[in-house]
Amino acid sequence: MVRLFGGSMAAAVLMVPDAVQAADPAPSIKPAPAWVVPVKVPTPNPKLLGLPAQILVLNVQERLGTDKTVTYLEYVAQPQTVTGLQGIGTVAMPWNVERTDLEIHKIEINRAGKVIDALNPAGMMVLRQETNLDKAMLDGGRTVVLPVKGLQLGDR
């Protein structure tokens, strides 16, 4: 799940071991699991308003099972300058397709109390980031890149 709250951006990702191998893997888009406990997004710290961005939430929850561990990750960041906007305007997630499945739950922008769905599956790119290509030993490394269209300074 990736959400943007009031100029704040939050990302939450579910990683599940034992991924199904595919020629061209892609993350799935699904609702967050029922076991995830929502967290409240705090207001930005006024003492940090001069920084390019503030991380308001970094929420990691894990569910341990007998055969796998599922990790849920959510973050909320608020851009406060153009530099901060450029820095968090694209969500990039490392993903090892040999070891995990990747589910994306949401990308949202909250502007003046209005929630805007910014998840654009057609704009998602999965970049191959193999580290051993020269040795013909592929390790499944990828980076999922999701540009967040429409994010603006002052979004709330």
C-alpha cells in the first residue's frame, strides 16, 4: 500500500516468501490484509518544516507463520520543498522475485481533505537489477518503480 496524505506520501508493501517464478514477474495489486493494524498519521513537526520532507510514519508489521513470514510496510512522507517533492514523487521498491511475492495496496494523495487514488498500474515499471549478469548467475533482483502523478506541494 502506498498512500499520500496531505502532501504526505505513505507506502505499504507486503512481501511473501517463496514467490512463483515467472518470465516477466509483476507485483500484484490487492487490498491490505485484514490482520494489519492501522496507524494514525501524526501532524508534521513544525521544527522540521525547513527540511525537504518529513517522514511521518514508518510502520512495519510482521505475521509469523509456520511456513512463511509476511511483512507489511507502510510509510508516510510529507514533501515540504521542491527538492522533497522530487525525492518522494517516485516510489522505488527493491524486490527479489526469487525469494518473495510483492503486493502493492495503495498509492493515495490527500489534497485539502480529498483522497486521490494515484496508483497507476500502467505506469509501473519493473526494472531488472541482477548483480551477477556477467557470471550468468541470476539472483532475481528487481526494482519496482511507481511514479506518483499529481503530487504537489501543499497537498493536505
